[in-house]
Amino acid sequence: VPLYIHIPFCESLCPFCPFHRIIFDKSLASEYFHSLTLEVDRLHHLGFKFNQVYVGGGTPTTMVKELVILLHKIQSYWPIKDISVETNPNHLSMNILQPLKDVGVTRLSVGVQSLDDETLKRIGRYDAYGGRDEIIHRLGNIQGQFETFDVDMIFNLPQQTEQGIKNDIAALKALAIDQITYY
């Protein structure tokens, strides 16, 4: 049985995102993680049982230290086999990824959305998360670090072309990404 944990904090808000999210505020995020810890305690005491964890958002890796503490707490209560965490391309650095690996994250899902620089600019992600070359470089650097490495993409974005989507798929296949998900 999976446990879903929603971390609603983002460094910037993408205009296409339908999920509950707010601009990152460290104080509010700290309170939120504290409340999540209390909720996990409550679920344990009520007898719930979980064997998987999926952490989505927002951007769950905005406070990786607190996320790792929460995941340790969950692992102390239940025999967790799989942990999946979402992130963004600008968080693909070892100071963020190593703690995730150390706590047992088995699946990393990176919200890339598109590799077309003009599309990234139109949807407000270019300045926040980098352009095509930077994203491809970051993705290539972490390939093989997790049991499953997923890249989330979007189709039907404004002015996106079929050829642009094909180019994105070809670039991701060249990186040997484990899983490519289109929304």
C-alpha cells in the first residue's frame, strides 16, 4: 500500500501546473514538515500499514534535509520497499541527490516538461530550471544513480510542435532514461 506525501512548495510557479503549490517560504515549509511528522505518527498509531512512499509536489526537494528526516521516520514505522521522489532539473546536484540515495530513494522523477528552449521560455521554466543543454547535461550526470530514473514531459504546450516532441524523445532516449512520462 503506497503512502503519498505532498510537498506544495516551489521556487517558482509554473503556469500550466494544476497541483496545489505555493511559493517556497522556509518558515512555512519548516512548519509543514513538522506537521507531516505529526501526521505520520498519527497514521502509525492508528494502525495504517504502508510499503511504498511517493513524494510529490510542488518540489519536494526544496528542503532535502527535512524530507530525509521525514523519510527516516516513515521507515522506522513501516517496511518501506520503494520510495519515489519528484524534483526539478535545478536540484540535480549531489548535495541534494546523495541524501536521497542514502535514505533509500529508489525512483527519482524529474519534471523537465520540454527540452525546447523557446517552449521553456514560454512556460516560465527557462530562467528557473535551465535550457536544453544544461538540462541534458544534468540528466546525463545522474543517470544510473537511482533504480528508476523518470523524466516527466508535457505535450500540447503553446506553440509546441510534433517535431519538437520527437526531438525531445530522441534526446532522452540517447541519455538512456529509464522512464519517460508524457502528460
